[in-house]
Amino acid sequence: MSSSPAGIPDDVSMHLVECWDDAADFRRWLGERRPVLAVDTETSGMEWWDGDLRLVQFGDAMSGWAIPFEPWKGLIRESLKDYEGPLVFHNAKFDLHWLETNGAFPRRHRVNDTAVMAHLVSPDQRVGLKECSARWLDARAATGQSELKKAMSKAQWTWGTIPIDFEGYWVYAALDVVLTARLYEHLVPQVRADFGRVYDLEMACSHILMDMETRGVRVDLSYCQEQYEKLHAYSVEARAWCKNTYGFEAGSNRNVAAQLMGDGVVLTKRTDRGAWSMTEEVLSGIEHPLAQTVLSIRKSEKLANSYFANFIEMADGDLLHPSVRPLGARTGRMSVTNPALQTLPRGRLVRDAFIAREGHLMVGADYEQVEMRLAAHFSEDEGLIEAFKSEGDFFTVMGRSIFDDPTFEKSDPRRSLVKNGMYAKVYGSGTARFAETVGIPEHEAQTFMLKLDQSFPGLRTFADSVGRTAAMRGVREGTEYIRTPTGRRLVAPEGRSYALVNAAIQGTAADIFKQAIVKLDAAGLGEYLVMPVHDELILSVPEELVPEVEAGLVEVMERDDFLVPLAVDSHHGVRWGSLK
DNA sequence: GTCGCTTGCCAC
DNA sequence: AAACGTGGCAAGCGAC
């Protein structure tokens, strides 16, 4: 069956495999020579471990083939196994999950990813197939999708139930591979020329993370249940008290503010849109039973719902399959969702929900103050570099030199000023914000920042040089950007070029972290990975191998090729929470 | 009922 | 001259 309905370029042919003749035609087509074979899947949803693979599409710049998986799984498996040429997916990790869990194994070392390419070229833009096609191929690329959405809602179809032979479904599915193939041909010259090294890093890392997602994270469901019930019981009781006493929901900030003011509380801070601000910071300063109750309700509901209930809800048996986006942030950092395991509260309560596999222990290995060390590296500042090379606590050594006081010890109250001041530098904050976070008057903050700059002049030099480079490129190329040592491109957010100082540090830390993941996989430790957390790796390791693996991790992760050593600390325990 | 926005809060 | 960076998630709430 061939077709070319509205919105599809005339020179493109679309095919749906429905009979053996179609299958034979597909195999003949597959045997032709082409620069790249694009592959995509349509599925019943997002949960690849518990859902149906419905359609697999193959295509190149001129043809798209949609093949229903269930009746043609043999054809699809054989075709993917046999195909030796370059492959391209748009967001390969997602499709590979579906294909592999359904017994179809494309050659991974041949896999390319246009979403990765797009992110490297334009790290500040959305990298959906539609957006990329509209940006680089044809502004009308997304037109078919809205028609399909309308038809689906009219007939009450979901992605799991829409008939596979409904033309608006399979034709646009087949168009997606054509777009992917064209995107690849458009982007690959630039990616090869400008981003070869970081692209290879991203692809290697992506496969390791995919296998990590497949293995999943083991969760202690009865612990979650127990904690949830305790917290939930409290919040039900506290909400009822609030309703009975004041007549409104504790979650309604508008009503809470009105009640507090009615009871004589003076509010001064407002939100961006002009409402009375009811943040933790504001409420904790108010001595009123309502303020305190609202705070504890928020706290316990956050714990109960965002964490424990969420874990129970998402579990596949006793496993969670969090989804990692290797290029989640514009800086090259990863992000994690379902659940967001990178934002678990510190301390034992929530982290203890995650346990090692049977016969295993949890192992954690983290880069110590990696961003501070990179700040020292990029600044080339003798004093900062010395502070990291000398024995003892970095911020204490810095404190001695800033205040010219050899008696400055780790317990010195000024240490937090030093630490916060350095973070303010690294994040690019101004003196006003810095003064607020450390709780000192602005003129004191100013004096301190001046002292910091004088003690470590490299910090300014570094910031200036980032600014100059970005500004120069802004003029010459129209975009303010810098590159990390691996070639990753970092683009300044609109009107905030100062953020590039932080981006350089954060982006380089991301590169280092990803290189560590690739190296540890090469060293045979990849199979133990559980979760990456920005500068810390969480693993589940067979008990008897723990000492060996910890030594291996330190060996693989630590680096000496920067101006300061990058040090790694490791721990082990039964639960995530027991890693110090 | 769903959707998107706002507000608030968790991490590194 | 001055500018705290990067994310995800849930509840409330108004619009459709």
C-alpha cells in the first residue's frame, strides 16, 4: 500500500506493510544503498517495561515504511539484526528500550541520534522531532500532528488503541523516519566537524545509561508504605484542624495570608504576580499556629506524595525505572524523572527507600567540590590552586589567606562566609543576593567580595575572559557562546551572558562525569550502576566485590589532568541513605 | 473533566 | 554596573 496525503512532500513515498508482497517489497527496499537508515517506534505509552510496541518505522530521505509489530515481529527482528549500515533514531534511548524489550536488537555501535546532535548544536532549544524539522527542514513539518490529535480525541482513541491502519496514524509515523533521515543528513556534517568528540561521548554514555534504566532501582515498598501512612495520617489530621478552625484549606495561600493579616501579622513580601508571599522563609518567621501548621503540612505532604506515594505508584514489582535524559540541561548535565532521583532530600528518611539488590551493597562515589576545583582550574589562580593542593579543608585554607590569619580553623564562623562567597562567584550572584543568603548587611558583603577578588584575582580574570569570548562570538556569529574542553557548546540565556561563567564550570563538570561513566563501563563496572547524581555515582555491587569496586571507582574517576587534582570519595552501605 | 500557569520546594 | 546556575514535581486555581 502506498499513499501521499496532504502535508507529505510529493517526492516521498509512504508504505504500510500489510501482506507478504508488502514485506517482500520492504526487504528489497531495505537492501538498497543509502546514507543512513532511520528507525522509529510507535508505542502504547511511555512505560517500555509494561506496554505494547505497536509500530516500527524504517525510512530514508525518500521513503517511509510503517510495519505493525505484532504480525511482523519476525521481519522486524531479522531486518534490524541484519542491517549493517549506519542507523539513526530521534532520541534513540527511548526506541531502543522498546525494541530490545521486544526482542529486536539493532547494532548499537551503528546507532546515531538526531536529538543528541540537535542538542549539541543548539543546547538552548527544544529538540523534539517536530521542532527540529521545523527549524532545519521545513516550517510546515508539524502540520499533520494536530489533525491526528483531533481525530484521536473525537474517536476517543489513545496511543494504545488507535487503529494501526488509520491513515493519519501510520502515515505520519512513517513521515517521522523520513524527517529523521533528512535531519541526520542536514546535521551530520556540522556535528562531525565541530562536535565529534562530545557526540561520541554522548552516544557511548547514552547506551550505558539505557542499560542502567533497564536494570532499574530496587525500592523497599513496605518501608515506603509505612512512611507514607504515618505522614498521610498527620496531614489529614492537620488539614482537618485547619478547616475546622479557620474554614479554609491549608493549601490556599491566599486564604492563609488573609487570616494571618486579620490576626495582626504584618506581611511585607509579595510574589512576582503581587500575591502575599507564603514561602517557607516567610512562614517560618511568623509566630502563629496557622503558619506553623501550614509549614508542617507542606513538609509532610511533600514527603508523603512526591516521594513515598510516588515510588509505590511507579514501581514495577520492587523496581523503579527512572528515566534519565542524558542532555537534560543546556549545560550538558543530566536530568532524571519518574521519579526525580536527583532531588531526594538529603539524610536518611527518603533515601533509605532505595536498597541494594539481593546479596549486594550500595556504593557511592562522588567528586569532592568538583565545581570549586574547576573554578580554581579555569581561573589559573595560584592561591586557589595552592588551596586545593595543600592538605586540609579548602575553605579553611582560603579563609587563612583571605583574612591573613594563620589561626583560622575549620570551626571559624567566617568559613561559611568563604564558602558562600565562592558559591556566589561560581553561580554569578551579585552582592545583594550574597548578603541575603549569608544574612549580613550589603556593605559587609561588598567588602568581603572585594577581599575575595583581591586574594584570588584569577576569578575576575576568568569571568572577564568568558565574557569577552562570548561577546566576540555574539558579534561575529550572532550567538553568545563558549565551549568546554570537550567541545561542548554553551549558549548564554537571553540577556544573561554572565551565566556563562557558571555554565563553563557546570558543563565541564558534566563532561568529566560522563567521561567517568564511559571509563567505568570500559573497566567492567557499568553493570553495577544505579543512578548518576550530577557529581556522584550510586551503584549496587555484589558484597564480596565492594572493596575492589570502590578502589576501581576511585582509580577510574580521579583525574590529574587539570590544574588541581579531581578527588573522589567513596562509601558503601545497605541503603542509599546509609551512604554518608 | 483537562490543561496550563503560578507558587513553592527538593537536589547538586 | 550588575546579574546566584541547572533541573523535576505537586497542589491550587482559573480557563476552556
